[in-house]
Amino acid sequence: MIPAAFPPWARAEALGASMPEFAPFQDEPPQMRSGSVGKTGLLRLGFEHRSGQTILANLQRHAPYMVQRALHCDEEMPDMACVFLITTTGCVLQGDRLALDITLGSRAQAHLTSQSATKIHAMDANYAAQSQTITLADDAYLEFLPDPVIPHRHSRFLSDTQICVAPSATLLFSEIIQPGRKHHRPDECFGATVLSISTSATRPDGRPLFAEKLVIEPRRYLMRQTGVMNSFDVFANVILCAPKDKAERIHERAEADVNLAEGVASGACHLPNDAGLIFKVLGRETAQVKAKVREFWGLVRKEVIGAALPPPYLWR
């Protein structure tokens, strides 16, 4: 437990110090100590429903995180706040400690995405860590669909997401992991040292719903094994927290698809404790995986809100 007086990114620091997969990487970068000034980032976003639309009511940031104003640019959901998460650095670097905190009040609706892919730079000391907390009040609706994570060769990255969601709220949260810069050089494909990605969720009263942890260590375990990645390169993990009746209708429509000729596979299953669904996608190329995630996103929005998706941006 991190005391309230500690800086927000202290949790990311504590996570990396306690997880066994990061025990060999506790050395400090010679350029600048981990978690020091210039190595920490904070973004707090608080959305509220006011006068018929959602606004970005609270904003706190610490470089390299930043956002611009909330937009109401989705023609299908004009009252929803759309925000692009921006970082002022080109890559996540060794020793970085990042904290993202998102809160939606009752009936608030928001769509969050990133300006571009999150690139995890090569590392020869320490690691990078991010802590994310997402809190949704009654009848809130959040689409959190950032661009993919691209781990460079020899990168070490920890991401921990904690969700607190009211029973009537809906969260669609997507993480897409690329194998690296596979078209750059051969050893970039699955060249990361360690990726540790964990997600857990509770109700507002503290009742636990589910927890999942994915640890990728390509140097220790072959990624091309059957049951791991086999011939696929890109992985998407999509979590849907939604009321039981809506999740059931979405599950009925989200058919499993395994197409080895096209190089894509996907399927959905139920989360425990009637928390919602988890949807996973494997593909050989990022565009295939993004397309499947978009299909699932379309199902969620139609069943939960009754609205269609906006046309895809030309540059995506």
C-alpha cells in the first residue's frame, strides 16, 4: 500500500521492485536515476456529465503526459467527450515511472485514445513501469482504446491496470501488443527482454471481480510454440466490463473466428463474477488485429448505447 503523501508514480516504482520477473533489473541507469525529475509522468482525467454532455472537469498533468481540450467530434455520440492522450517524448525509456488516473462520474461518457503507438525503447539498465487506475461510477461509459505497444529489442516494461467499476457502468479497454519492429531487423521480432502486463477489477464496495497477468519473456520461453504465439505476431487483449444482460447479448454476437489462411484468430469468453467479457485476438499483422478489435467495439457500442461507430480515420 502506497501512502497518500507519496507521489502518484510511487506505485509504479513499488510494483517493479516487488515483482520477481524484474528482480534482475534493479540497477540504476547511469544517465539519470529511475523515477527522478524528467523520468516521471502523471495524468489525471476526471469526466462529469453536465447540461446534457460529458466534459473534462478535472485535469492534472506532469510531463511527458499531456492532453488538449476534450472534443465532441463523434457524430454518433455527440455528447461524449473524446480525448487524445499525448506524450512529449518519442519513446518510453529505462527508469521511466508513469501514472495514469481516469475517473468518470455518474452518466459520464468518454472515449480515450493515444496520439500514436507506445514505443518501449531498448534498455541496458533498470526498466520502465506504468500504473493505471480507472474508476467508473453508476451508468458511466468509457471506451479506452489506445494504439499498440511496440517493445523494442532488449526492452523491459511493466504495466499494471486497476479498475473499479459500478455494476451499471460499461468499460471497454483494449491493449494491443506488437512483437517489436519486426520489419526493422530480424532480432527485433520478439526481441524484448520482459513484458509484464496485469489487470484487475473490483466493485466500488471493494468486492474483487477478476485479475489477469501476462508475462512475456522471449529469451526464456519460445514465442513460436503452439499455445503461445505459433505463427502469429500481434496480440490484442480486450476487456469489457458491462452489466450481465448486455454482456450476454454481446457474447452471443461475438463469434469465434480462426482463419489460418488469413492469419487471424479471435474469440470471447465470460469474465468471472458476472463482470463482463474478455476478447482476445491474434494476427500476423497489426491491421488485422485492429480490424477485429473494431468489430468487437462496434458490437459493444450498439448493444450498450444503441449507436454506430464513427467512420475510421484515414490515417489509422
